[in-house]
Amino acid sequence: MRLGVRTLCTRNTWSDFFPFFYGAALVSLGLWIYWPSLSGPFLFDDTQLTEPGALAGVLNPRAGFINSRPLLMITYALNYWFTGLNPFTFHLVNVLLHCLNGLLLWRVLEALLVRPTLASLVSPTWRSLIVHGMPLLFIASPIQTESVAYISSRSELLAATFYLLALRVFVSRWKENRPWIAAGLVGFLYACSVSSKQHALSLPLAILLLDRLLLSRDGEQTKQTLPIYSVLMAELLLGAIVVARSMIAAPTAGFFLASVKWPDYLFTQFRVYFLYLRLLAAPFGLNADYDIVASQSLWDRLSWLALSGLIALVVAAVSCRKRVPLMSFGTLFFLLTLAPSSSFFPLLDYAAERRLYLPSIGFFLAALALAAAIWHSTRKLPWIAKYRAHNNLGVEYIRRQRYADAAEAFARAEQLVPPGSAYHAHILNNLGLSYANRGMYAQAIECYENAIRIMDAAEFQANLAIAQARLAKQE
């Protein structure tokens, strides 16, 4: 008996300490990959930080908030204040922010995939693979090199930190239990993210996608998040005005760039999206300065074909939102977070790898969700025909009021389905119906409750309430 107790304690101890080991592994991996970059010098735009007086006055509150990215400049100024113009510490902050973002992504995925609306759609094995494998991909992908190793790309890292923190608050229980506190916190994090880089303006729309595609299926949860939406939409309008004013006179962006016209930029970006997809899928041939010839019209250099491909991608993502919601959300998140830098608003560079830092999360999620869907479809082929045969037979028995035979057919079908899957939930509901029609309400209630634990569907709740009422009347 002591041996059994000791074994049980050992298992609990490992389960309790696993998050610490995994978190340490994530940080260690990030430090190991980017350790050589810590000895790098200031390069390209980094040298602007070394100019006399560039950072000395930033910690003055008035000077800091005149800049279009005040929070970013404050982090540079703090680097300068503590260690002077030592590139090692500038690089170290970048690497630590990247590691922190990997940890935040892990916590967001962990909180997201325990939700009842998603838990039944992904098997436990794939759920664990997404939760623990995707942050590793995010940390280790070569496409992140420019964002992490290039000091001037800290804006991408810092904006992503606050972006992910806002998403973590949104997927927490705070928005149901303390909606206005959650709204204030998400609004504050949104402001911090935009103060680090302007492309974070997409956060309200990303939260709307997250809510509609993954968290709520019936609209009830959206009503509970109205405080967050009201705060975010007000900040979105204010932020758009502030960002527009700050970008008008920017030397590397805006509609007044002499070398880049907005129609040419838009037509070229249709092609650039597929360059980005290729770089994420096969990150070789990476380049700090891509030589891209602009498309002068929609018909130039197959821009029309690229636009058709993007439309097809969006249509596919929307059409599979119920069957593969994680893939749908990941695809739309990728396109949404790229839109501020890859649309009609001209930037001096047509493409840059650092712009993929946040969108890569959507790409990795969509890729893993697609792999899980393909795996499940191939795995279920041997048993799906037998399952459907037994299930359909049970439904036919119920129609003919042969409830005992129906229960036997559903029981055989239950033995074929993966435990904890949506198939399992539906077959338990059908088994409950066969018991309820025989007056065996206690057994029916047990089946409905087990089905609800797997998938909290309105149909299951209604059947449970009816069985409970009839059992009470029977007693």
C-alpha cells in the first residue's frame, strides 16, 4: 500500500513541476539559439541609437511621449542609462523579450485549449503537441532571426509582448467574473502595444476573431465581453488618429513617399504574402533586404493571381471555421496581423522578415491544426464506417421504439470512438435517449452528464434537464 501511495505522489510531483521544467527549457532554448548574437555590434539603423543625444533625453516624460513609439524608446533609454552604449545589453533585452513571448504564447494556448468548445475538437495528444510544440517552433524558427538579433527590431518583440498579454487576459476567466477590470487591463495592454509599434492596432479585431471562432459559438460569451469591446473600439479610433498623425511625416512610410506609390505597393503586397508563406514554411534564403520589383498594375507580374489566391485562402478559412476552427483562426490571424504592413499603406521596404514575428503565430497554429485534422481523418477511417453503422442502427431502433436494442447498438458504437472526442459526446447523448425512453432516467442522466463534460452542447443540457425533471416526478 505504501508503494502505491508513493507512486501516486511521484506522479503528482512530476505533474506539478512540469510547467517549471518546460518554461526553463523554452528560455534555455532561446538563449542557446541567440547567444552568438549577444556579441554583435550596432548595425544599420541601430547606429541611430549611438548618435549624440539620441537616448539621453528620452526618459524625460515630455520627450518620451513626443516619439511615435514612446514605450520602445524608453526601453532603449533604460539600456543606455544602466550600461551605456554597450550592444551586449541591448541584444540581451531583445533575446529575453523573445523568450518571454514564447512563455506567453504557451500560456495563451494552454488557457485556450482547455475550453469546452475546443477540447472536444482536438485529441489530447494533439492538444498537448500544439500547446507545447508551437512555442518551441516560435522560439526556434529561423524566420525570427531578424526580429531578435537586430536591435532596431525590438519594436516587433515589445509590441508582441503586450499583444500576447492582452490575449492572455481575454482568454482568462476575468472577462466573465470581473469584466470591467479585464476591459481596463486589456485596454492598457493595447495602448502599450501600440506605443511599441503601430501595427498592433489590429488587436481589437484579433480579439473579435478569437471570441467568435474559438471561445463562443452561440453569442452569449460575446455579450459578456461588451465592456472589453467598448474600451478597445474607443482606443482603436483614438489610436488610429494618433498613428495617422505620427505617420504622415515619417520618412520611411506614408502616402507622401516619393519612391513608393500606394497602388504599386498594394499590388506588390499581393505577391509578398506568398513570399512570406514560403519563408515561414521553408525558411531558407533569408535576406535582410529583399530586392522586389514592384507591380505597376493588378495585371503586372501575376498580382491578379496572387490576389485570387488570397481570396481563396480567406474563403477556405471562413468555410472551415466550424470543422477546423483552430486552422481558420490561425489563417485569419496571420492575414490580419500582416495587413497593417502589407496593404495599401506604403512602406519604404516592400518586404521584411521582421514583419512576420507576430503573424508567424497564426501560421504555426494553422499548420499544426491542419496536420491534426489530417491525422484524425486518416486515423478514423478504419472505424468510422462501423461507428456510423451502429449509430444509424440505434437511431432506427429508437424510431421503431425498440429502445433496448437501440441502447445495445449505441453501446457498441461507444466502444469504437476515441474517448473524449465529439463522436463520444454524441453517442453518449444518444445512449441517454435510449435509456430515457425506457424510463431509466438515472442512467440517462449519467450519460448526459458525461456527454456534457466532453462537449457542453445546448442539446445535451436540454436532454439532461428533461431527464432530471422526469426523475423527480417519478420519485
